[in-house]
Amino acid sequence: MEQRNPVTGISLAQVKRHGDYQAFLERHTKDTAGKNTDELYTPPHVYEVVLKWVQDNCPSIQGKRIMRPFRPGGDYKAEDYTGAVVIDNPPFFIERFITRWYVDHDVPFFLFAPAITLFSGSTILDKLTYVAVNAEVEYEHNEQVHAKINTSFITNIPDLASYQLIAAPELLTAIIQAQDKPKNIAKPKKTEYHPNIVTSYRFSTLAQVGIPMRVPREETLWLCKNVIKHGGHYIYGGAFVVSDRVAEAVKEAIARKERPIKYYEPTPEALYKVNHGEGGTR
């Protein structure tokens, strides 16, 4: 009988493992634990909800092998990707090289990425889609080694290819629930931006306050040469210039996030009365 995760319903046989994946991690614990964050691994319960989201939103991957090629001592370039899609957490410090190699070799992928530098790969923007959720994930290797990293995702899967940016609050919620932790919303940065400029953090605010949005490529421009710089400073991690429609949604999301815990709002009827001279003490 086929084994499936009782929460996600995912077939355990779908994920290609190099032998037994958990056993593999245990074998490398003594040699690699704690050297750097690229030797920390995605908790299985987090990986499974991400995999389920990809399966639900990308019907083109049905029937493909799900591959996880990133492991100590491995060579992702030497793998056989025939009939496969990569859904994995790569070494973050070389991710832009990995995504370019996959794009050049027509390998479909959905990769974990650090939220702060999500908008990488600026030379192949037309081939990438950014799924911005800014979810705090506690990566692990053993009981002594953990690293909390705000995470989003990069993909080239054809089902999402018409979009440059995606805010997926349902994916953020699933990741939070998988870790059984309270929702962590990053504090707003002090840097000010024009409303039509979005960094990965600003755009991910949509997911954090529950607003889904998929932004077609035609409503975005990469920041370079499309913005007036003051003082010659560049935006760390990159940014996009977006349409007024997207800018208004992001502005509303940021306003919601920055509201105080106690927030009072007049009814539409009350606003109408005072603005039309129909108010009074009654």
C-alpha cells in the first residue's frame, strides 16, 4: 500500500532520495554540523507543505520525478534530470549560479531562497518568477544547530512563468502552521521608497497580511536604469518598479501591517454624515 503523509497527502515515494534522505543527513552530522548555514537542512514538515503548494499550483509537474540534489559532497550538475523537477533548498551563497545553470539546461525548479536577496539573477529575470512570502524557517541539522532564515522562493516552472512576482499568503500560512509557531512579521525598514518601487520585503507584505497577488511581467521593470538615484546608492537585494495597481496594493498591505494593536475606524455612514454636513451630537 502506498504511504502518504497524513497531513499533506503527499506520496512518500514521489520524492527522490539518495538512499534514505534522513539516514544520509545523520551520516554527515559529525563532519559538517554547524560550519555554516548552507549545511543546515529544511525540516521535513516544512518541505512537505512547500511541495504540496507547488503540486497544487503547477499541474505541469504531475508525473515528474521530484529531485533533491543538494547535499554535502554532491554535484548538482552531474545529476540526471530527465523527466524531473527540482524542489529543494540549495546552498544560498551560490544560488544565482545554480538558477542560471538550471535555466541554461532547461531544468524546471522551485528553490528556497533567502528573502532579503530574493531578487537575484537579474540577467535572467525573464526566465524567473519570485514567490515572496518572507517566512521565517528554522533550518536544522541536529538538536544543537539551528538557523532562523526569512525565506521566499524562486522558480522557472512553466505554470507560473507569465508572472514576475507572486504573493502567496496560503503558502506562508502553511509554513507557519507546519512549524507550529506564531506568525512573525518583520518590522518595517526605516528606508523610504517611492510607492512604485518594491523590494522583496515590501512585496512580501502582501502575503503577510493575507492579500494574494500575481503580477504579470508586463507590470514590472527591473530597478537598474529605471529609477532616479539620489546620492548614487543602490538598493541592497534589488527591486522592481511596478504598476500603480501593484503599488496601491503594497501600500495598503504595509498600512495594515503598521497599524497599532488597537485600531478604531469610523463606519462609512458616519464618514458620509460628517463630510456632508449631516453630523451632530446625536
